[in-house]
Amino acid sequence: MKAPVNQPVAHAELIATFKRAQADAAHKQGLIKAVGTKGPKAIQAAVDTSAKAAKRRDSYAEKLAALGVVLKD
């Protein structure tokens, strides 16, 4: 049987995960600019990777919003 997770701890873990996803999305967005001279395949790969990272970030943001947690930028 699982022990119930303390709500503030669960929120803190979700916030930490969101912040990591947010940083990852920003990093991947920066990679698009870095591969600009590498050719269309590299650019497309960077765009696809960035889109996936942004989707993960947005998913965590939605979960936080559903819990009523508001993060300031």
C-alpha cells in the first residue's frame, strides 16, 4: 500500500519538474538558432525537439494550474 503523499511536497515536486521542463524548452529553443547554418535537416530536427520540450512544459503548467498553483515568471 502506498503512503499518501503530502500535498505541499507533491506540489513542490511538480513545480521543480515544471521549472526543469521550462529550462529545457528554453535551451532547445536556443539550439534552433545555433544550428541555423547546419542545413535544413538540422534545423528541422531542432524545431521538432524544441516543440516536444515546449509541449512537456505546457503539460506541467496545465497540471499546476489545475491544482491552483500560480507561478510568476
